[in-house]
Amino acid sequence: MNAKAAAILAHPHPCGHIVYPYTDESLVGQAVCLFASAGLRDGDGVILIMNNAHREPIMLRLQIEGFNVEAYEHSGQLTCVTTDDLLGKFMVNGTLDEVLFRSTIGWLIDHTRESVSNGRSGRVRVFGEMVSQLRTTDLTATTRLEELWNEVIDNHSVSLLCTYALHNANDHIPQSLIALHSHNIEREKSAVS
């Protein structure tokens, strides 16, 4: 990825909402690992909301970079949740319950922030794949979830990285979804260096 995209991931705006539509699984792992590892090095709290297929490769990348993932999870600086588990907490009969979303995500952020605050306001960055999973079945719920994430970003001052899996060259993310983000890594990427 190019230097600008890497800089956005490593040093996101404190209230940035980054989108990364991707087709290459190895590149998404690289992007998420950069986002998470830079945060852990900076003392930020990191929340990773991953689908089951990405959990092991991302954890392995972090371990290869020298992070004791288990120790970071035990300290609370790193929180790992699966998309299915989290969606199950606020999707009720296939409908997004906004109150449950706000309380569930708010608790995760507050819990993670407490682990890194040391009496000051600890920074938190979040990676999530829930919107990618929802997009395949419910674009309206996906849009509303992105809007709710923007509320969370404003209310909790977190950086958020969203990824969207594109299943083929003709697949795309609607501009209405892209517009809900402050940064688009798709526009910033180039060949892997």
C-alpha cells in the first residue's frame, strides 16, 4: 500500500472513520494489522471485531510482529470479538436495535478505554467487519449501522476502520456508504510494496 494509506491506518484521526473496500484477503490482513499494531505500540486501546475467517490470520500477524496477543487481551488493551457474536447482541429478529447497539458498543469502548487510561483519557481504535457482513443481506441496515458508528465516533472519540469484502471485479460499495466515511483507503492504495 502507498505511504498515504499506511499513514492513515497507522495514525488515524482521533475521530476518523476509515473505509477499506478490498478484494485481496492478504491486503486486508496487512491493513488491519498495521492499524492494530500501531495502536498497541502507541498505548491505544484496540477493539477488533472480526469474522471467524480473519481472526486467526490477524492474530498470527500480530504475533509475528512481536505482540503477545494473549497478554494484551488479558490487560484489556486488546479486545477481540467475532462479528457474529456482536451482531447477535443487537440484531433482534433480523432488525437492528439501535439502543442495544449503542449500549453494547459503548460498553466495549469504555471497558477498553479504562484499561489504557491511567487516569487520563485513553485513545481507542476499533476495527469492524459487521457492515461488510450485513451488506450482503441488508443494505438499509448496513447504512443505518454506518450512521450509528458515526454517532459512536462523535460520542466516544474513537477511530474506526471498516472493511468491505468485494467478491469480484464488478462488486462495489455504493457511493452513499462511502460518503459516510472520512477516509477511503481504496482511493489511497497502490501495489503492495
